[in-house]
Amino acid sequence: MTLQTFDFTDFIDYFMPNKILFLNTIPDKTITLKNNEDVVIIGLITKGWVGERNLTIKAKGRGATCRCLFFILGANNYSYSAKIKAIHQASRTKIKARIRSVLTDKSSCSIEGVWSIEKNASGADTYFSHHTLLLSQEASTKTSPFLEIKTDDVKAGHSASVGKMDEDALFYLLSRGLSETTARALLVQGFFETELTAIDDEKIKDTIRDAVSGFLSQTHS
């Protein structure tokens, strides 16, 4: 797998040989992929930003692939607002973005996904999802998916959900002797785990799990 070089300044680490770019934000960038390029972007995001960030992914070359996984841990009054655009411009391209948000306090998250498959992009495979877990009454989220398909023979889909902590599951874990912080951490990790299983690098997985534990140790329900 090859990875195009981008001038990202907000990165946590760059893991070789798996060639995964590990960021601490949704980058305000345009990425253009050539033939058969394969890019994996993983974001562990805790600090918000002012305004809206715009990430555009253009699969310009045949067989180009981009997979994005963003994990947002929102607290205080941080805002996480972004528009992610995926543009399939060649055949047999793949662009998939999966976002999981856990929000507490007065934090807010707004993600707009704009997915486009052009006429000459037959065989494209594209997907967008944003799922949110709210840990406070004042936290809020919004998801706006848009999908434009101009050709046949493609795979395309999107999904979104908003939910709260499963109180029955929390009660069960507490009854088994776990502390509330540990129990909540396990439930949030379970919420993230569906996407974590797609990550091969164990160091990245552990970093995300540790971040969840640290995040919840400072969170008051």
C-alpha cells in the first residue's frame, strides 16, 4: 500500500510500515488520489475548533482507495464542525468515512457528508456514517448526509444514529463490582469497538482506548 505525502501539521504519529496517518483533527485539506493509491486516515479528536473544517477527498485515479476513521471525544463547550466531501472521478474507486462521536458537557458536533460519484466512476464503492453517543443533556449533534450518483454499477450507502448511555448495561456492570468510571469506559469503548476492529495497528487501538479512559475519568454524568 502506498501513501501520498500531505502537509498535515496536526498529526499524532505516522506509523510505518502500516502506512497509517494518525491525526488529532479532521484536516482542512484536499486529498487527490492517483491510480491504485491507498490512504488510511485515523483521527483521535479531543480539542474542538472555531468554524467549519473542509476535508475533500478526490479519487481521481482508477482503483484509488481512501478509508477514514474519526473518533471524537467532545467535552466542555468545544465545537466540532466539518464538511467531508468524497468525489469519485474514476472507475473502481473506494472512499469510506466512518465517524463515532462521544459528547458530554455542552459540546456539539456537526458533520456534513457530501458524496458524489461521477459518470465515469463505474464500480465505485462509497460509504459515510456518523454515530453519536450523548453523555449529557446539553450536548448536541447533527449529521447531514448527501449522496449524488451519476452512473450505474456502484455501491453506495450512509447511516447515522444518536443515542444515550445504556443505563441497564451500566447498572449490570456496576452490580458486578466495577467502578462507575470503569463501567462507563467499557461501554464507550464498546461503542467505538465496531470501528476499532478495522484498525490493524494495536498501538493505535491502545492509544484510542487509553484516551477514552482518560476522557471519562474527567467526565461527570
